[in-house]
Amino acid sequence: MELSKEQADRYTRQIILSEIGEEGQKRLIYAKVLIIGLGGLGSSCAIYLAAAGVGNLGILDFDKVGLNNLHRQVIHSEKYINHPKTESAKDRISQINSDVKVIDYSMKLTPENAVDLISNYDIIADCTDNFPSRYLVNDACVIASRPFVHAAVFQFFGQAMTIIPGISACYRCFLPQSPPPEVMPKREQSGIIGTVAGLLGIIQANEILKYILDAGELLTGKLLMFDALDCSFEKIDVNKNPDCAVCGNSPAIKDLVENSGFYFSPVD
């Protein structure tokens, strides 16, 4: 496939980068990325992947747009309040880049559908906002042998990590099990400034672009931590755990349906 004149014009400032060029841009156009969660993280991640020319985007969220989403979920607008987030995001993506093919999944990710769904994509963006969902995405990606980029945000803080099953540590290697519910703040008490969610979503998009382009150094085996209050970044080494329940030498989790008790409320 040759780039059309319009594509060459649109992506010219990317194509002149030695790490991308025309061949890299073609890789982006053919790539298939699934974004799970269209909140603060998923909003900026989707916008920048579409703008970069990633040609096939799957977007998954079962929720509807609410007024209190709009300070951080920048892919949505007042026009779509009480409409499905997938509908809102698909419309916005089409306005950014009409060449992008969007498949919208207005549904929950579950142990029953996760592996089959994830297997259709080259790389996954985990933009979920709760521990059960993160473990479900992690375990499904490990079982399906699909790389994914994790991110999480809270108040003025964020973290990100790229996981390549079979090569790097997975999310369970880093955090074998969810913190007990009694130590976790309730949703209505969990504040977040929108800029942190936007920045971490962009970091996810950047990791995905690097993976597709085979450029630079990925956040594999590293947890990137960000503190917005003093604008500092820190990287923490995360090693593979040979006793990990899903990617270890003798994994206990081989089938998500059989182990559905691990997952309580996917993609809430």
C-alpha cells in the first residue's frame, strides 16, 4: 500500500522522523488497538492514537456520559450527556480522523468475552478505573499473548507500565492481589484532577505508538510514577515473579471463566 497524497500531507510531520518514515506510518495505519475504558485515560489515549493515524480502533465501555465526567473525559461533550460513551467517542474520533475505522463495544468486559475480544487486536490500552477490571485485562492479555499498556490515576498521582506477556512482568507480578476494600477510598471520595488523567492517557498512547513502530524503549519491567504536585517522575523496576498466578512457572489462572471469582465488577 502506498500512502495517498492526503495521508502524506496529514502525517508529514511524523513521516519526516527517522523512527517513523513512510513504512512506519503504514504500520500505524494497519495496526489494531483496543481501548478498554473511555474515561479520563481512554479519552486522551484515543484522541492521540486517532490523530497519529492508527487505522483500527476498538473502543469498549458500557457506561453513559455524565456531567461530572467532562472535567477530565475530554473526548466527550455536553451534547452526549446520557448517551453511551462509545457513541460519543466514536463521533469525536471521526471528527479528528475520518480514515480511522472504529469498532464500538458498548458492553462490559467479562471473563466470558475478554480473551476472544482481546485476541482480535495487536495491543491493548487498559484504561479501566478499578482493581477487578485491571486484573481481568491483565489475565486475559497474558492468556491471549497480547501486549497491553496499564495506567492508573488518583488525585494528583498516576502510574503506567507496559506488559508484554512472556517477556516482561505482568500486573500481577507487580501487585499479586487487590488491596482489601476497607483500605480503598470510596468512589465518591476519590478525587482526580483532569490533567493527570490526560497526561497518563497520552503516555499510554505513546507507548502503543512505540510498540507498533518498534521505536525507543518501552516501559517494560518498569513502573513509571508521576506526581503532579511537584511535577516529578520516577521509574521503579518490576521483575517477573516466577510464582505469579497467571504468568508464573505454574500458573493457577489458565481459564478466566473457571477463575471468574477473581473478578468482581469488570469495567465499572
